[in-house]
Amino acid sequence: MGASKTENFTQKQNEIAALMKALGHPARVAIIDYLLTVDTCICGDIVNELPLAQPTVSQHLKELKNAGLIKGNVEGNAICYCIDEETFAKFQNFLSEVFGKIKIQKNNCC
Amino acid sequence: MGASKTENFTQKQNEIAALMKALGHPARVAIIDYLLTVDTCICGDIVNELPLAQPTVSQHLKELKNAGLIKGNVEGNAICYCIDEETFAKFQNFLSEVFGKIKIQKNNCC
DNA sequence: AATCTATATCGTAATATTGCAATATTAAAA
DNA sequence: TTTTAATATTGCAATATTACGATATAGATT
């Protein structure tokens, strides 16, 4: 079909999947990368940092925003993009649960 | 187009994106969840745990396997699926780098 | 007001993903 | 050796994603 059957999974599973999916494209990883390396918000500079056309970058930014991973506030005629630390914290919690379980499992496996 | 322009991003960005993408579907999150809760390998039991038809589950398992997140060894007429701890460790390293940077950035932002 | 700059939206083509029925495969069990 | 059980593969339909040119929008600058 092409559409995920989200209704049959837990909310948590869907939330994790949505965050992972949002980061499941190198351009979006690169955007997060860049926001982290500059160590502050970016106002009007992201398009030049990526090997993609402006509408494509805009689309990727929109997806990151929808997933809650970044925030964008209008700043004059540019837009200031930031990491949304709250969502990342949530993501990190999900992940530490998962990675925690892996350690416990160690050597219990074939 | 529909195809990602992977050649224009770093290997690391592509690797992270591939791992994220593999976990970017609730069914695949559920599979990993299940492998973790049973706390050992699963031999012939995964299909019944998911609200999806057998070929669909098989396909999702294949994707997790391609991403290196799980391993499958033939065990009689069933197949034993396990978490691939090595890949998860790599993934965890990538992520701790990212999350580490976020902490440093804190309060540097608009 | 006209222009520039940054970003978003629309429309659309190419490709990928999701899901499943039907069928194949493979090894154990009868 | 026929049957059963578990899993994979094929083929296909529905939908989603990716990318970008063209165009729109909105605020700053001249």
C-alpha cells in the first residue's frame, strides 16, 4: 500500500519511529550536524551549506520542524533555526532505554 | 526524483541516516522492542507478535538485517533473530556525539 | 514604491516504501 | 516420501518521499 499501519502499534513505538524517520535522510542529518557545529542558531545560511536546491532544503527543514527536532523563529527577513532541545531530550530518553536493555541482554544470545 | 543524493554527504552522515531510516517504521521499532523484551534470540515467533502479514514482517526483518541491526542464523527450519550488538554500539557512539554537542550548546541559542 | 534577500509553496516527475496474496523454498516430522 | 511449519521471494497496487523549477510571500534596503 505505501502507508504505515500506525494504528496497530503503541504510541511510543510510533513516536520513536517518527523521530528516527525524520533523521533518516543524510540531508537532515547534515542540517542537525551543522546546527550543532555552529553552536548557536542559524539565521539565513543553511541553504548554502547543503548540496541541494533551496526548495529541497526548505522541505527538509519543514520535516525536521514537524518532527519537533528543530524550531524556527522569524528574525527580520531571515528565519532563525535552532535545535529543539526538549524533543532531543525525549529522544535521548527513549534511546537510553533501548540501549540499556541491550547491555542486560549481552551474552544471553545465540 | 525520489532518490536521495547520498553522494553529496559524508559517509558518516549517510551511515547515521541509514540506521535511523531502518528504525523509522513502527513495525521495525516493535521488532527491536520484542527482541529486547524476550531477552534472547527469537526462533520462529516474530510474525505472531506483529499486526502484519507474514511477507510484510519478513520484509521488515530483511531491512533491519540489511542495516546490520539484527542478525539471523538458520536454526533447523526456523530462523534465529538477534540484536546485532556491534552495530548498536556504533549507533550509540554516533548518537552520544550528537547528544553531547547539544549539551554544550545549551543556552547559546535564541 | 521598487528592489533585493531569504524562505515557503505549488506542481510535477522519478523513485522508494509499504502491504499483502500467491507462490517458492527448506528443513523437520510423520 | 508426503506432509507440515517457518520463512523468503515475486508481483503488484496504493501511497510516500525526494528533488527541483517556477512562483509566491514577506521583511529589509534603497
